[in-house]
Amino acid sequence: MKCWFLISFTLSTYLINAQNNRDSVMQVVYDLFDAMREADAGKLKMCFADSAILQTIVQPRTGQVKVKTDKVDDFAAFISREARGNADERLQPGTVHIDGPLASVWTPYSFYYKGQFSHCGVNSFQLVREASGWKIQYLIDTRRKDKCPGNQ
């Protein structure tokens, strides 16, 4: 009986901690997209690690895949020039994996600009748990205008 209680307690503690970690990782992702909608460059920059890398996979009409790299400061400056609500990225449920101070988030999205559908794709985040909490270290996404759930 004592053994069963110990196993149940250990498992429930593990599951609660795993959920709390998952929630804290996802909160950073949600904060990023809230900052975009709010046109808040300061809040946006707080989501990223100092050495963060932002990349987008682009497929020009020629079909050749290219990877475009941006700086967090440039992205934040773009967002700060937008009106509230102009940049609205809507996430779909994704997956989260955590191993100690490393987390990975994979989440499909649809992006709306000034209320109009613009594109969809997938975000792939790599986060690192720093002393101040989880920060986005690496973000790469895909972008397309077709085969977007609910937007065809």
C-alpha cells in the first residue's frame, strides 16, 4: 500500500511539474503574439534571448527554397510601426517537448494583416530557460497562401 502511494504521488508530482513547465513555455509564445497584436516592441523583445535567431523559409516562384534571417530588433521595429491589431497571428494547437533547460514548440498558425488573411504555416521555436525564465532562442517558420485550414 505504501509503495502504491509513493508511486502515485511521484507520478502526479511529475505530471503537475510537466504541465507547469509546458504552460510556462507556451506563455512565452503567447506573449510574443500578444505583443505583435498590441504593437508593443518592448514586450516582444522580452520574449527573446539576447542571441536569438529569427528565420523564415521562403519558396519563390522558381521553387528554390531559401532561408531568410532577420534580427529581433528589426522585427520589433516593424511591429512598433504597426497599429494595434494589424499583426494578428493565430495559433493552432501544437506540440511541446521539454528536456531540462531546453524546450521545443511546433505550432501551425494563420496570419492576418489589418484583418485580412495573409498566409499560414508552421512555427518551430527553440526556447532556453534562463535565470529570468524561458526565452526564445531560435524561431523558424514556413509561409504559404494555399492549403491553409479554414482560409481557402
